[in-house]
Amino acid sequence: MTQSRENKFAFGRNWQSFLNVLDDDHITAAQDSIKSLLGVTRLDGKRFLDVGCGSGLLSLAVRRLGARVHSFDYDQQSVACTNTLRQRYFPADADWTVEQGSALDQGYLAGLGQADVVYSWGVLHHTGALWQAIENVLPLVAPGGSLTLAIYNFQGAATRVWTAVKRLYASSLKPAQVLIAALVCCYFEWWHMVDRVIHLKNPLPCADWKAYRAQRGMSRWHDYVDWAGGYPFETSTPDELFRFVHSRGFELVRMKTLRGGLGCNEFTFVKKPAASVPHATGAPA
């Protein structure tokens, strides 16, 4: 099974724009983020599988931390972005592989083997088949290895509204897409300004963009574009995600939820030994 390209957001085009502003501060922030997330200082000798590598920033960060990295993405422009970073920072490196592939292509995944760390941040909810994509990546985790997922939070009516916005963006021409992204930016910046006023911080527009970069090395504008246009778009409650993965032989070791807010819930699981894995089928009802 492969993903349809119809009305799908051009993730790679957005990431190619992001590479124009990428600097050492972004890379250092990404390294600090993954070290905090996994509770490590180095990843020497670990095999790291970046499912949906996007810009390639995270893959670059973990390669700098010593991991052997396999990066893949369905979007060919994203693959090109990741290859650009590989050639820029680790030319001809045998320990960093970049390929085009889909989390829905079981034949492709079967040839990857298992990894010590499987990481998919904000990716699988854009495949158009969220639960099948999660099911497909679980076997890629070696026993005792870790799985990190970030999946959009379900918000009821708000989720339906944002789905409509994203569908409109995906079906629009470029000028309309720019307008939609700008309106989304204004919407979020207004609420950020209100929050800063409440907490007696700098209320000016975009005042916290530099601090945002320090979180995971990302660009707030490019994340706004990604949010406005990221379609297909699926969501999950924390409980649904936990029960689905836990029932397939994984223990939750870290979770960060939004408590009903907008964005991604974060989960890190560790895979149990094969003998203790129960049998489970199907997606959440």
C-alpha cells in the first residue's frame, strides 16, 4: 500500500525553504532536543531509523551524536533536503543512508531490519492511514529498543475545522496557499501575544520566535506553513495511542500531552522481549 499524491501538502518544498535559514544554532537545538527526549548524551553505535525525515535536521543531529542513521521519507523533495544535509556535513558517509520510502509500503519496510531507536515525529498522521502506519513501524524496533512518536492531538470540533482548512490549502493555487498560511500565522501570533501580555512578557509580534527555535531547532514560520497545509491530517487521543502501542508489546516510558490543546502529543515506548508480546489486532474504534 502506498500513499496517494492527490491533494497532498508539498512537505519537501517547505523544508527546502527551511534549509535556507538553517544554521548551527538550529542543529545544536535539535541535538539537545533528542538528547533530552531519549535521556542520553551520545548515541554511538546505535542504529537510528528516522521515519519521515523531512528536512533531515533530526537525522543530522543524531548522526552528530554518533548514531548509524537510516533516513527515509515518502516525499522526494524531503529526501533531497536530507541528502543535501548529508552531503554538506557528512559527505560519502557509510553510516548515514537516505532513501525514498513510505511507512505504508510493507515491502520496503521489511527490508530495513530493526533499529535501536525508531523515531517518527509529526509524520504518520499525514500518511492518510495513521493506524496502519503505526502498525507497520512497530516491527522495526529491536527488542529493548525505543520508539518515539509525535501524533496530532484530537480536539473534536476544532479538529474538523482544521481538517477543512488543510484540505482547502491542499486544493488551492499558490497565491491562495500563501494567504492561508499568512492568516494561520496571524491567528496563532495573536494568541501568543495575548499569552505574553498575561505573563508580563514582550507582547510584540514574533517576539518569541528565537526561543521557539531553541525547542527542537525548528523555524516557527515553516512550522506554521506545515500546520496550515499538512494534509492528509489525522489525530488521536493520548489514550487511543497508548492502548494501541502498549497492546502490541511496548511499555510507555515517557509521555507529554497537550491536555486538550493544539499540536502533537509525544510518546516514547520501549519494546518488550518477544516472548512477552500479546496478540493484538485492529485500530481503535
